[in-house]
Amino acid sequence: MGGDVDGGGSGSDGRGDGGIEREYRKRRKLPRGLLVYLGCMTVFCASQISRSTGLGWAKAALLAALVTALARWMVYTRRGRTLVDAHGVAVRGALLERRRAWHDIYDIRAQPVPKPPSYGRNWLVYLYDTEGRRFLLPHVDDWQLDDPPAEVDELRAVAARHRGTAWEPHPAIEARILRWTGHRKAWERAVVGALVAVLCTSLLLVVLVITTDDPPSFLLFLWIPLAVFALLAAFLHWRCARAVAHA
């Protein structure tokens, strides 16, 4: 195990609770490539808002959404953390804290990120509850830890006596995990489809800015991508429900 983790129990050597108390939080700087990408996206969105000649309320809504997203991200990088103790696991986000007791936790898994970008994380760690739902554990990743899978293995071993049951698979919960996974992938693919729509409409918008005096900026940059997202989400969730019903 390696990386930046605060650990400590009730004893001075941090083993008063069997060495289970841990705090995972941001210590290492974010990759420069990610910061450059976020900066470029922010500048692009701000330029589109300032250049568009659409409805005033729509511009205000987009600006408010951009400012809110940036503020939430900044608060999250400072406040977000994962806390582990003898009672369970707590995930602290930008505003709220969500706790799961050990008897409500089905599994903790380190999962590789498929085809991550050069500035992205290669490993993420998720908590699965007994309903099959998945929750990301902030900062339990290879940005903050040297070996997330080894950290998870050690955490599971130490937490075993606090759960009251062994870490073993249950078919019913695994089926729920598959169902939640299908619906989550439906949302993710709908988002990807909307981003592709944004890319296409942005290229069209560039052409219209050059060739016309008043291009339909909000139609191309907002309403069409939203429509694509809604239609894709509805279709993909319907297909997921059918697949689960026939499984």
C-alpha cells in the first residue's frame, strides 16, 4: 500500500479500532493537462455566452450554470473526501455528506478506467450497497494513492470484522448491480450523444457566424443537444429495461 492517507484510531498508534480509521483527501495537484482542458472549456463557454444575441434569460441561465459548476468543483476539490471508521464509510461532497454503515455495504471495488486520457485517472474505487447501487469514493484513486487495488484489499481485510458477515458474492445483489449498471450506462451514452451533438452544432455555428449576421446560437448550442440527450436517454433506458426483463 502507498500514497497519501491519514489513518488513526483511538490509540496513539492509530490501531485503537483495528487500524480501520482512514481519511482520503486531495493532497497531490491535479494533472496540468486536466487544468488546461477545463480552462479551455470555460473560456469557450464564456465566449459563446458573450457573443450570442439570444434571449436575455437564457444567457443569464447559462452564465449561472457555468458559475455554479465552477464554484461547486472548487469547493469539492477542497472539501471532498472519503472517511472510514468502525461504523462505516462516509463520502463528503461539495455540500452534503453521505454515510453507509458496514451492514449496508455489500462490497468495495477498485476498478480500472477504460481508455483513460493521459491526464485522467487509471483507477477509481466504488462502494456498492446492498441495493446494488454504486457510489464513487472521492480521492481513493491513483491520483492520491500509489496502489488503489492494494489499498482496497487491505481496507476490506481490516473492515471484515466490523461488517458481521464475510465479503462473499450474493446473486440477488449482483443482479441489482447489473440493472443499475445498465441504467447508468444509458445515462452516460446519452451524455456522449449530447456532446457529439454539441460538437456538430458548434462547427455549424462557426460557419453561420461567418456567413450570417444573427446565427441561432441557443438553438444550436443548447436546445438541439438537450433534445438529443432526452431522446437518447429515453430510448436507452427503454432498451435497458427490456434487456433486464428478458435476462
